[in-house]
Amino acid sequence: MDYVKSFLETDARIIDLSADFRFRSANEYAKWYGTEHKYPELLERAVYGLPELHKEAIKKAKLVACPGCLPTSAILPLAPLVTNKLIDLEHIVIDSKIGSSAGGHKADLSTHHPERAGAVRSYKPTGHRHIGEIEQELGILTNEKVKVAFSPHAIELIRGIMTTIHTYLKKEIKEVDVWKIYRSFYANCPFIRYVKEKEGIHRYPEPKNVAGTNFCDIGFELDSNIPRLVVMSAIDNLVKGSGGQAIQCMNLMFNLDEKMGLWVPSLHPA
Amino acid sequence: MDYVKSFLETDARIIDLSADFRFRSANEYAKWYGTEHKYPELLERAVYGLPELHKEAIKKAKLVACPGCLPTSAILPLAPLVTNKLIDLEHIVIDSKIGSSAGGHKADLSTHHPERAGAVRSYKPTGHRHIGEIEQELGILTNEKVKVAFSPHAIELIRGIMTTIHTYLKKEIKEVDVWKIYRSFYANCPFIRYVKEKEGIHRYPEPKNVAGTNFCDIGFELDSNIPRLVVMSAIDNLVKGSGGQAIQCMNLMFNLDEKMGLWVPSLHPA
Amino acid sequence: MDYVKSFLETDARIIDLSADFRFRSANEYAKWYGTEHKYPELLERAVYGLPELHKEAIKKAKLVACPGCLPTSAILPLAPLVTNKLIDLEHIVIDSKIGSSAGGHKADLSTHHPERAGAVRSYKPTGHRHIGEIEQELGILTNEKVKVAFSPHAIELIRGIMTTIHTYLKKEIKEVDVWKIYRSFYANCPFIRYVKEKEGIHRYPEPKNVAGTNFCDIGFELDSNIPRLVVMSAIDNLVKGSGGQAIQCMNLMFNLDEKMGLWVPSLHPA
Amino acid sequence: MDYVKSFLETDARIIDLSADFRFRSANEYAKWYGTEHKYPELLERAVYGLPELHKEAIKKAKLVACPGCLPTSAILPLAPLVTNKLIDLEHIVIDSKIGSSAGGHKADLSTHHPERAGAVRSYKPTGHRHIGEIEQELGILTNEKVKVAFSPHAIELIRGIMTTIHTYLKKEIKEVDVWKIYRSFYANCPFIRYVKEKEGIHRYPEPKNVAGTNFCDIGFELDSNIPRLVVMSAIDNLVKGSGGQAIQCMNLMFNLDEKMGLWVPSLHPA
């Protein structure tokens, strides 16, 4: 926080990977981080560093605050749906499955192999601090208050997040129109891909298929039993989290090819 | 189906592990299995073989139809909540994470190790046929129509299911009262355990900790951000699925100790 | 070491799980542990706590020093071969594959899940301190100097060791005679099992099949290309290491059933 | 075999990924493959497609027979040692650890996830047919008969082989001289790397660190207890097996940069 303040007084353009400047509201920051923000007046100078949502603002930004992997995996599949007023904003359930590398480099009992291997572990079923960012970004898109249910799960995996989002539809929609909404919303986003096949074993997004890449794969399915739309995303948390976002934002800020340094294929099988 | 019909004419007591007699309604059977039931008149003679819900009926039953692992992992944590009218029946989201052994013994591409290992795969995000059973059993408990959103995910795991259930509360409730509801509902159920710790890495149910056993571990957490109650269960699909259920039902039907042959400890770490 | 000394002055019978009293020679202790033994005169009072080799001595012992998992997995399959002068003592190669729980409870980078998962890691290809014990025990059996090549490998596994031992035969032998040697040597050893099938996928010992148990599964195969005999063992390092050995030794020391508390089945699949 | 014969009559240059033309001797082919070679007269026209050993011959070859992953992982670390007459040719023990993708695309019980996951399985401890190729190539280098002990093990891993080779030294050698032998032998081989660190957790070759690449990482350690040299290699079987070899050979045959299409970095952690 102090560094960012001092850098703002220089000519430098800043890409911040911490959570300090992701919030537009100092109250929200205090609510989720349990401490007052020291420089609330600076919050309005920051741009939320998710290129798929704020590309033009990032290009001109002095300070970009890049989101981490979990909010990325939730916001990207939801953004087109809330923008298009398609879903019930009161009942959005985000259920994430996440690999061990998301916990960082520090070894402790929770990442000790005999305990972590083979785990399917709910570690923060309610109250996760990234909820605040997700609600903020979706709220901006739809101009309404959004409240999300978000529960991440640690599973046996090193790299990767798969996020399943259960939404309830406000009105009926056809599959072809869901396709149109996504394709239109992410028309100029090279790292958004769609995975939705009728057969085979890779019909929906899967972390294995994005490992090592900056892609966010998105898929969906309509439910005929209840008016529900399930949307799914897969990312590699070590790339399309704050790290890959930082590179992608830097490319935009310095008028470079957005894909530079990030355009790598993935392995299969992995 | 034909075997069951012929056995019903004998003195035998029948424990059926197929899906043929799990439904009370022939229409529901036809809806989820895509074919007409050949003996709709026999459906009323079957008891749904989940001992925690139908113990007395099972004891006297001529025909018991044991449910499989996925419905078990969903119905058990939900039953006390719907019975006590605690949750919004229109917005129940069941998100399951499941090991490879649930797919059975037959090898195909979906279980081929290079494809299946490290997978986080949504294979039936909507329309899974076990939804019908879950809706039936919860509906019976609450005397209202229940519609559930159910999405299972194949993850890297051999044995085990973890099911996370996202529910919305009809009215505020205290944690102590959630405890009371569960403890009262499952007062005489030796295979129901609760896992809910304030600290440590095993705060909620986890498949590793029930591997090889007939236990259904249940945990929960209230959400202070929105009126939500998250309930979680963990079972070993190869025991507390139709197989373990069959043994437990047999014990009840023949007036044996309900736990006989099933009272084994689990390993840690596993 | 000091505790053992003080306990030896009491009536207590002692089962030591440390490495302090496993060696018969203070020189060997100093060689492998890099420090002088404080009570070399006590070494002769200890019995090496491997019941399959020293059952009668353990029954009467005042002090039993239980070996850990790696020496157990190497000594048991080799003991019948060296005792029967079957193999070249100059060229014994022991290649072990071992799970993460062998490293104990303390979390560090080497057991940090993102680094440890999927590892196939040689961490001590030469100079492992357990070589000394293996050479001692085999030397006692054959009354000759034995030198072994021993290299353990950390692999993706929580519980279990598989040890492959490559031996060169002194003279030709038929398969049936290898069987006889093993069956005769371990005639009264309830925890030794043999795994050697002509077909199927479980033809040789495998850690999965002993997980949670005190069994040491042994298998072998003769090589027709060169005069070689490959012997293999599988144990669960958390049972048939020093822990399970301690229980088995206690049973013997107090005239209890050797199998008491240890006679549990294993899971399949696991 | 028939295709190769017919292609040899054209102007085409042939890269064969089958085992048909890897042997120089029709007798050896018959011994290991259990059937007579149909065109023994063509064997002398083929070059064994391991670029690190036969680069000049491959450049001019009409027919190149690329070896698979297991022989590659064994021959490359051994070649400098046998060429320099450093090791006892009678006691070479090759112990390989291999991932599931080496078994190919076809699903069966041995690759069925519930059986294959967590496996440490010896499936061919003696008599593996790739022994013939290894003995041939090492014999050519040293002009002596070489007989190897070779035992592969299936372990929990998708991509990758780690091969540990236990050799006995003919005479004492210093570590610095082992380094010189390797560096000199592979002076112009871009895909050979050395991994040998004094500390840290990545001190020796490991499959994780070559996943997705054409590298063969080599490491070694001298044993001070007995005159032994342990050499280790790690490759990705899906690249530096016959597939990557074929590309590398094609590059050489057509005077392209040997690294073309193969010069990709690996992920960490993976």
C-alpha cells in the first residue's frame, strides 16, 4: 500500500498484484480484509486488472490492480450473463475446485503431501474474502446489488481451477442465444475459449486442458428440469491469475500485442 | 425387473441394487430412465433402502430398493433441513465431487488413466437421472414439491464422494439450532457422524476420512453475507452406496445388529 | 539413548523405535550416523526387532530395537536367499519406491504438495544410512560380509513401499525351488504373503494391496537372459515399519497372539 | 515391414516408428519378438534412430528406425560409460519407473483408473523385449557382449520415465572425471541436460521437469560404500520416445535445425 502510494508520485505505471487496490470502496475493503484502508482516496485511481472487462481503461491506467485466480474464474463466465440481465441475481452459486499451487510456496500441514494428496476439502465454504471483488465487478456490470454464494474446494491437482456456477434464469432462453451472448461479449478477447461438445470425454472446460496457458475456457448447459443455467470455467491459476493478468495488462498498457509472452499451447494428456 | 417380479411370488425377501424399484411413481421412472416400467403395480410394494430414513419400513419390507452413492450423499444432509422447513425448496444446489470407482469396473476412455488422472470433469451438469430419486425422497419428507439443481464432477480420487449443498434459508437460524436439528433427526443412526471444527485442516467432511467405511460424515456452515446454509457430506461410494446399504438393510430385515459387517475404522493418512 | 540406559536399570522391557540400538557394532553406528555411540557396551543387550528373523530372541528380550520401513522391505525378501547361499553377495541391488508418509509429519518444501505430487525423485541414490542395518542383518544370516547397493526413490504415493531387488544367481535354480526356500524360511510367519501370478494385473507385490496392513507381500521372477533373480516386496510403511513391528514384538514379548491388533484386511481398489 | 520394403523401392526417405528395423541381427529380432523377420536382408540398410548416437548416419540414411522411450532412457545415460570402458558389463541393472501414457491410447483393466491410480507395479521384471535393443546399442559402442538386467515399473504418473541405472565400476574414478566423460560424449547434443545439485529438492533428473519437452536429463552419484556409480535419466515418454526422435531425425535428414519444433520449455510446478 505504501509502495503504491510512493510510486504514484513518480512517472511509473504500476501493476499491483496484491489485494490493496482491487476495491472501489474502502468500506468493502475493510469488510473483507478486516482492516481500514490507509489511502482510501487512491482507490478511485486504480483499474481492476481483468483485461476482458476493462481493456480500454487498462490501456490508459496509471495503476492496475490485478485480480487473483478465483475471482477471475468466477467473474469471466458470469459477466455476460449479468450484463444481459439473464439470471436471478439473488441466487448465484459459485462452487470452485482448486489445485494445491493456489496456496503458494509456503509449506504447512495443509499442503503436506500425506494430508493434501487425494483431498477433497472445503476450507472456506462461507465468508471467503474474494466474494467482495466478485460482487463488486458483477455489480458494476449490471448496475444492481449482486450477492453471491461462493465455496471453494481444494482437490487433488497441482495447477488449475474449475469453477461451476449454478444460476437461475429470469426467463427462458435458447441455447443458441446463450452462445450469442458469450461470443458477442468476448468478441475481442483472445484468451477466452469455449468448450461445449455433444460427445466425447472433453465436453466442458477442464483445468488439464489449460495447464500452462493463459486461457479461460468457458462452457455451459441449460437445465430442462428447472430454469437453470450451469456455466463452467477452467483456468490455470498460476497463469490466468494475477501473474498472467499482469503480463496481459502490461502488454495493453504499453501498446504491445496483448498475447505477447502468453501465447503457448497446452499439453495433452497432462 | 422380471427377476424381482418372480421373486416376489416366493417367500424370499428381496434387496434390489438396481434402479428398477426406487421410484414410487411409474411416471417419474419413465421420465428419468426413458422407458416405461413393466410392473408399475409393484412399485408400491418396495421400500427405498436408505436406513436412516426408512428404518422401520425396511425391517418389515418384502422388497427393498437400495439407492446408490450419489443420491445417498445428497439426501442424507438435506433430509433434516427439508423436514424442518428450514430452507427454500426452489433453490437447492447440489454440487458433487466423485472418484473414479463410481464408474464401475468397465474400462473405457473416460476411465483410461492418462485421461482420467488429474481430471476435474463435469460430465452431466444437468439432467442426471438420480435427480428424480432425490426429489422424490425430499418431497416425501416435506409433503411439498421439491426441485433440485444437481451437478456431479469427476475428480482425481478412486473412492469417495464429497457433496456440497448450497441452500438458502427461509428465516434466520443459529448454529446451535442447526446442530439440534441434525442430532435429533439422526439420533439412532450409527453411521451418521458430524465433522465441524473451528480449526485444523479437517474442519469439514472429507472422503479420505471415510474411505473403506459405511459412514456418512456431515458438516455445515452458515453464511453471514447472504442467508445461506452450506451443508456437506462425505461417503465412500463403494461402501455407503448401494453395497453398504444392502448389508445395512439386510441386518435390519433379519433383526441383526445394524452395524454388523460394517463397523470398520478408516485409515489416516489415506 | 539416555532413556534406554535408564530404563534398562528398571524391570521394564523396552521397545525402542529409534535407530540407537539397531546396530551390533559401535563402529557401524558411528559410520552411518556420524557420531559416537554413548553406550557401546549396551548394544549387545538389544535384539533387532524384526520378528520374522528373531522371533525367539524377541520373546525373551529386555531391549528390542525395531527397524524402520525401508530395511524391513529389503531384508525380508533377501533373507531366505542369502541364508541359502543362492546369490552373489557382491552384486545385490536394492531399488525402493516409497510414499510421502515415510518422511514423517513435518511439512517442508520436499513434501509441499505442488513439489511432491507427481514426483519420481531420487533423493539419496548412494550412502543412505539404512544400508548399514541391511548389511548387518544379511551378514549375520550368511556369516559373510555383505555389501548392498541401495537407492530409494520418492514417488507419488502416500502409504507404501515397493522394493525391487536385483540379484545375480551363483548357480542355476528352478522356480519351484525358489518357492520352497521362501515357504520353508517363513513357515511360521503370519505376515508374510506371496504374490506371483501368471496373469492379470496383480501378478507381483504392490503397496496398494497392503495399505493399512502389517503384511509384507513377496514375489519373484527368474531371468532367462542372464542368471538373475528379481525379488520384490510391498509393505505399508506406516504399519510394517517400526510401528507395526513394535506391536508385533510386544505381542511376542508378552506371550500374546503375534497377530493381535494387526490382523486387518486391506481395501481394493485403494 | 511390408510397407517399409515397398517404400525402400521409391525415392522416399523413411522414418519407421515400429520395432521392425531396430535390430541389426535377424536372430535377435526373432529372439525378442518371437517371430522370424521377413526381410532380414534389409536390416543392414536401417540406422537406429537415436540422434545422440548416430547423428551422421541418420543425416544420410534412407531408413531410420526410431527407438521408443524405455530404450532411450537406458541407452543415453549408459553410452558414455560403456564407450569409456568404465563399468562392469556383466552387472548393469536398469530399473525404470514409467507413467501410464506409455501404454498407449487403448483402455483396458491395467489402465483403468481405479486400478492404475496409485499403482507401483512391476509388470515385466524379466524378459522385457526392449532388452535386446539396449544390449545391441551398448554392444556396438564397446565392441563387447553386453547383457543387461532391466525391470520397468508402472507408477502413478501420466507422462514420463525415470530410469535408475546401477553400475559397478571397473576401477576407481573421481566425480570430475565422470563429468568430463559425459560432457565430452554429448558435446553437440542440444537435448542432453545434466541435473546434479548438492542441495535443494531437485538434485537429480525428474520426469516432472522434462514434461512436454524433448530433453533427456541425466544425473549421477558415486557410491563410497561399494565401487558403484548410479546414473539416472528422466524423459517425457510422449516426446523423447519414438515421436520426438522421429522429428529430431527428420530435422537431421533434411538438413534442418535439429531442434526445430522441439525447443519448448517445461512447466514448474507440474
